Amino acid sequence: MLRMKRFEDEPAFKYSYYAVLKRGERVDVRCPTCGGHAYIEYRNRELRWKCSECYAQAVKEEEYEYKAKGYCSVCERWFNVEVTNEKMKSHSLVHITCPHCGAGNQAKLHKQAVGRGYYLDIRRGRDPIFDLELYFLDYIRGKQIWAVNREHLNYLIAYVSADLRVKYGGSMIKTASHSIPAYIKEAKNREAVTRILSKMQMQSNAR
């Protein structure tokens, strides 16, 4: 009697771009300089990509926005005004014109990080910040198959090759497989997709 390959799914969005970086893990990409393996990571409030082969790299520093908030001393209405003047950004209190009545006000300046990665995800096989092509990327009948890193690749291989798939946390909860395109899940493509993913895995092990 043949033993069925059982697969228990994982939490939803585990392999999304932001979730991977937030956990301190890397996103594998191709270096735009030499075409070799590079990776993106988030460290010390900086998003950085670096090539493992030619050592090219670039940094995307944390972005901030500055807003003056408070109640107008004349019309008593709440205002929340974005401050773009660089000279004003170094002060804790700034002079602001009320957007409602035009009266002058002194307001507290608030600085906060811009959540650039909270809603961005992989598009067309490229990362959303540096626009770098993913390292683990191939095609099946003109459609993309990709993984953000080795762990994601291993997950996809286990999912596609499984005979029995069990949902994580109950039938009503979304799982990591929810975001896998339908053409990768289709039974008729199972053998071809597994072969492509396994080829990527061999590419990974060769490094």
C-alpha cells in the first residue's frame, strides 16, 4: 500500500514580502550589476540589497513624514497639516496657518516613519522597493513561478507534491497557499511545476 504524502499548510501571508523582511529573513534577488545572487534584508531601520558575488549594494533609508497637529486657537477646529519645509523639520514647535480659517497657530510637529512595506508585495516577479528580479524565478507556459527565498521554495515544493493537504488552524482560516496562483495548484500542472521548482532548489543548493 502506497503511503500518501501529507502536507499541513502554514499561516496566511507568511511568505509575503513585508512579513519575510519583518521576521529578519532575506528576499533572494538577482544582482542588477552582475546578474548573480543578491539578497534584500531589513536591518537597523534600513532596507538594503547586497550581492553575494560582486558585493554591489544599495540602501533605502527609512522615510519619514512630518505633520503639525492641533486645534486652531481661533476657530477651534482640528488640523493635521503635512510639513515639507526642511528648515521647519528640525523644530519641535512650528508656525502653521490653519487650513480652515487661515489664522496663524503654533503647533507641535510630529515625526513618523512612512510604512512603505506594509502593503507592498511582489509584482511580476520583482520586489516592490528596488525593482529587482527575484532569484528563484521561472516560467510554465509563459506564466511565472517564483519564490521569495529558499524557505518559500521548499514550502512550494512540499505543497505542490503533496497527495493530501491539511489546512492550518481550521477550514475557515486563510492559509499561505491562498496566494498561490491557480495554475500552480492545478493537478494537470503538478508534474511540470514540481520539476521546475526542483530545478530551482538544485540551483539553490549549488551555491
